[in-house]
Amino acid sequence: MKTIKLIIFDLDGTLIDSKQDIANSVNFTLKQLNFHQLSVEAVVKYIGKGLGYLLKSSIRMEDESDLNRAREIFINHYSQHSLDNTTLFPNVMETLQHFQDKIKAIITNKKTILNNTILKGLYIADKFDFIIGSGDYPKGKPCPDSTNDIMKRLSIKKNEAIIVGDMDIDIKTGKNAGILTCGVTYGLGSVENLKELNPDYIIDDLMELRDIVK
């Protein structure tokens, strides 16, 4: 077990199962713009790298004005429907309570205003000391700037921090910051992609984090 002071979590696919609501809002956007709708599985492949990437990949349009319109439609719809189907993954609340004395952060490429609504709605917003979303720093994951900034502000050493996520972008973020990395297999990302990056740990249930962090 490792003595850890800071635990950084990804959001979508790590703490929350949000794929259905994201896919529903993508498909609502596609419908409004007269495009064919996509399966949930197709949309999932585009989640994790920010809203711009999600919409560009789903809609396949390059014109900036069209993309801005798509963003507006998506955000308006998702803001009202982000909790229709979204739930915590098993043992998330129990794990957060177990680590109540640790400094905990969420770093996600999802817009902060959307994060706050979901985290409050699922009653876990107050479990985190930092909630960092798209736009809070000039660059999102896998850029390590937000991770490094938290550690610098709290005087936390690299071997005292760990990032937990379901996608290769999370592991890349941790490696770029020089901290420990832990992949989860139950989320949106490809397990094969996780393994290719050789994270320090791979777990099948968030509760297993208790066997890693002390």
C-alpha cells in the first residue's frame, strides 16, 4: 500500500455512469440539425476529450458556426437532462467516505457548470476539495497543469498523489505529472488501451482503491 495524500478522480466513466444521458443529448442535437442519430456505443467512443471533440466526432462538421450552434443545443439540452439516467457507479459513495480524510479532486474535460449540477444532484459535491473542469485551465487532460498546480499549492510530492480514471487520457495525465496511476475497468474506456499504457494499478471496482491507498 502507498501513503497517499491526494487522490484525483476522473468523472464520467469513473465516478458516474453518464453515457445514456450524454448520448441522448448528442442525439437530440443531431436531430435538431437533421443528422442521423447514433447508438450509445458509438457516442461513448467520443467521450472524454471535451465537448468540442464529442460534437465534431459525432456530427462530422467542420464549420465553426455550425459547431457553435451544436454546442448551444447540446448544452441547453444536457443541462436539463444530465440526471435523467446518470448514477454513481457501485461503491463510489462508500469509497469517498472511506477516504474522507484524504484530499480529493476531480479533474475532467467536462464543462464545470455541468459538473456542478451533476455532483450536487448525486450528493457528492461536498466530498471534493477541488473540482476542475474544461475551461478552468488553458489546457485539459492529458495536460498535467491542473494536477501540478494542486500539488504545488498543497506542497504534495509526486509520490503522494494518484490519479484514478477509466480512459487512456487519465493515465497519460498521471504519467505526464509524474504521479501514480490507477485504471478502472468498468467505465467507458477500452481496457486494452489502459493496459497498453502500463498504469501502476488496474482495478475492477472502485472499492479496491482501499487496498492501494493508505
